[in-house]
Amino acid sequence: MERKGSNRKLSNHQEAIVLAYINYIDQIGTAPLLYQVHNAAQHILKLYPPEGTEPPTLRRNWIKNFIKRHKDITYKV
């Protein structure tokens, strides 16, 4: 089983999927918007909830914490 860090909703594999989504959007010549990344991550959680539980809901500040964990992501407000 893939271990998540404390206070993290997505597994390392799920976060890698979100990063791949960000890279794909960037490669086609557009910048992903923060709400799009948040929605993509929430969708992943709905598709693959922890076994026997309801899918967790991401809070508003999830995207800021996600960006802090992945220093290679830059964004403009």
C-alpha cells in the first residue's frame, strides 16, 4: 500500500496523476487554472476513494499546500 503523508488526501500515485495533468495542459499551450487542478484532484478522489469509505473532500487551501509540496510548479495569480 502506498503511504500518504500526514494531512494529505491523495496518495503519491494520485498526486503524480495530478502533476501529469498539469504538465499535459501546459504542453498543449495553455496554463491550468487553480480551480481546474483542484477539480481534477477531487475527481481522482471520487474515482478511487479509500477502501470502504466515502471519498474525502478537498478544502479550499489544498491547492496552495499542493504547490508548496511541488516546488517545480509555478503559477501566476
